[in-house]
Amino acid sequence: SAVISQKPSRDICQRGTSLTIQCQVDSQVTMMFWYRQQPGQSLTLIATANQGSEATYESGFVIDKFPISRPNLTFSTLTVSNMSPEDSSIYLCSVELGSNQPQHFGDGTRLSIL
Amino acid sequence: GQQLNQSPQSMFIQEGEDVSMNCTSSSIFNTWLWYKQDPGEGPVLLIALYKAGELTSNGRLTAQFGITRKDSFLNISASIPSDVGIYFCAGHPKRGQNFVFGPGTRLSVLP
């Protein structure tokens, strides 16, 4: 498996602000993903972070709200823009070590918006 | 899109008891995964299944890929307090598609 580090681990933010979450992997990986886990819920895929090109967003998620960067094969960021209380969730980064292999997750970023 | 159902939604068991939970879909999946999530942490992979009928163990955990390719179960034998957590199944519909996660089974172990 891989060691996946997310920063920050938690934050409390004001409505209308933006927060950028970082995900660092200890090895080069082709596929990186960003998920949202709302309180008491399962994981919902936000987007696939593509190295060198724009992220691929799932239905219901847009680039203006969740811009993603993937500058290299070990790092990605997710920004939650213009936050509202409905954005209070856990945001998780995951990686696939090989094609169609299981995903491995970071510990998540717990975000609360006041 | 494809959805996964997990049952039971939650369960309370006595320490030492065996546990069984399952995951079903209305469509075929090519891969089944089982994850456990502890409070404050990300999901951790427990078992991966790749072939219909496959039965795989990981310590006290055993999981099977259903022969219809529409279900999977996870058994935990002789439960202990650290088994507490949320167990998610995930399925891979077919090559090139993203994994789909079930809603989870919340397990509580009473001493």
C-alpha cells in the first residue's frame, strides 16, 4: 500500500471563505481521487484528479466549487470554494496503485463551516 | 447509476460473537472490496475479491464474492472491541468505471 497524508486534518471556517486541502503520497501513482463523506453517510466521489490535465468531475460537482490541482504523480489539492454550512463534511483523498486495483485512503480532512 | 445496498444498517453484538453482513447490487460487479472506517480515520482496506465464488480470509475476517456477481458477504469471527466501526463494501462495475461504495454497516461490540 501507500502512505497518504492529508493536510489539514481538520478546520473550522467562516461562511464564504475557501479552503485548500492537500494530499501527498509517498510513491508515484497514476490515479488520485477526491471524495466527500457527509456526516453519517457513505463516500461520494467528487472527481478524479488527472495529472497534467483538468480533473474529471462526477455529476453534481463542478470545477468552480471544487477546483482540483494535480501538478505531479505524488500530490493533489482540492479547494472548497465559497463555503456554506452544507459543505461541512469529511473530504478524503484516495489513490489507486494500479489499474483497477483497490483504492487506499488518507485519513481525511474534517471541515466545519460556521 | 449503480447502487449498493448493505445490511444490516447497524448491529449490536456481544464480544466473542460472530458477525455476518452483506452487500447486494441489482447489477453485476467485477470486483468487491471491504473497508473498515474507525472514527476520525479514513477507510482501511480489509479484503479484495476479484472472481465470482472467491472466498478470502484475513485473520478473523472472511469475505466471499457471490457467484451471481451481484453480492458479497463479510464474516467476522469471535468479535473483539476493536472491531467497532463502520464497514463499507465497494464494487467495481467494470473496467474503466469508478468504484461504487455502499452505505455502510455500523458495528458495535458490547463487552
